[in-house]
Amino acid sequence: DIQMTQSPSSLSASVGDRVTLTCRASQGISNYLAWYQQKPGKVPKLLIYAASTLQSGVPSRFSGSGSGTDFTLTISSLQPEDVASYYCQKYNSAPWTFGQGTKVEIK
Amino acid sequence: EGQLVESGGDLVQPGGSLRLSCATSGFTFSSYWMSWVRQAPGKGLEWVANIKEDGSEKYYVDSVKGRFTISRDNAENSLYLQMNSLGAEDTAVYYCARVTYYYDSSASYGVWGAFDYWGQGTLVTVSS
């Protein structure tokens, strides 16, 4: 099965910083990748699908890129409400594996 | 806007069984793949199972194969997860989720993927 590895596992950044999260697949998955945000105690929320397509209603400071095995989620200007865990997920074929997550905090 | 409401979570003894339900509204349930995703306390998300719109295809994570069964009733707009031979490792919040469908212009075909609507989750605790 394809493994999904996210890095870093956690990060702390200042409000207004540009933040980049990475997700790596152990084999190529084309662009069949989604990113989710889960705030503490809340339900996960879809941010991006097809590696770079922003889900309706998601702020434009979020963007995704990549194809094949390497993907990134970028927050162009970190806001206090972005404190959350972020997960990538592959869906090219079963199992639809999630990465282990990256926890983003405010410095 | 889609709404999903899970129920059925409970405290169950190791080796026991439980059936989760997910009632949906606000979208044409019979036109969507559906999924179950779980999250153990303090841990990350784990995909559990998928089911096709008409129930003809089902997929499971290896750790639940042979123990869990995903099913659906399109007349009732409901999704189910029958869980047998439960162990402590199955303790988690279980979410039902709708699979989104989109057109991949680069590939020139439609794609099922990503979860655009989630329920609030139901807690399953396996303990003696």
C-alpha cells in the first residue's frame, strides 16, 4: 500500500507568516490528493482536492500544489484562526490513506 | 447543503459488536459514494471503508477487513457500519463522510475523491 508522510509533524509560526506543509506519497498518485483542516474539537474540513483545487468557501490564503509523489499546502499569511491540524489524503485507489498530520500553532 | 448525523456509538466489551448509522439529508444520497473515517483519541484520521452509490462496490482498510461491513439503504438515505469482533484498537470517533465528484479536465473524465461533507461523529469505546 502507498504510504503518506507529512512534514513537519508540528510547526509554530507568527501571524502573517507564510507557512508550507509537505506531504509525500511513497508511490506516484498523480494529483489525487486532498488536504483537510481539523481545528481542536471540531470535524475535519475539506480545503483542497485534486492537489490544487480550492474547495468552495475556503479562504484564498490557502493553496495547494504538486503531482506524483510530492505535494505542498501553503498558507500565504497565517491567521490565528488557522491553528489546527492539517491532513493530506490520497484517493487514487483504495486504501484512501491519510498522512499522520501536521499541527500548526501560533508563535 | 448536505447534513450527516451519525448514531449508534457506545461502550462495548472486547469481542462485541456494534452497528453505526448515518442519516443524511440535503443531497441526493443515492448519487454519491460514501465513506466511514475514524479517529482514535488524540490521534490522526484513518479511512475505514467506502461504498459505491448502488452498494455494488465496497472497500476496506486492511485492519477491519472481515470484521466490519459497510452498507447503505438508498430508500432511507442512510449509511451503516456493522462492526464485529471489536478490539481496543477500534476505540475512536467514527465519522461518516460524503465523497465528492468532480471533472478532471486534464484526464477528461470524472473522479470520485475527497470528503466534502462530514457528520459530527459518534464515539465507540471498546473496553471491559
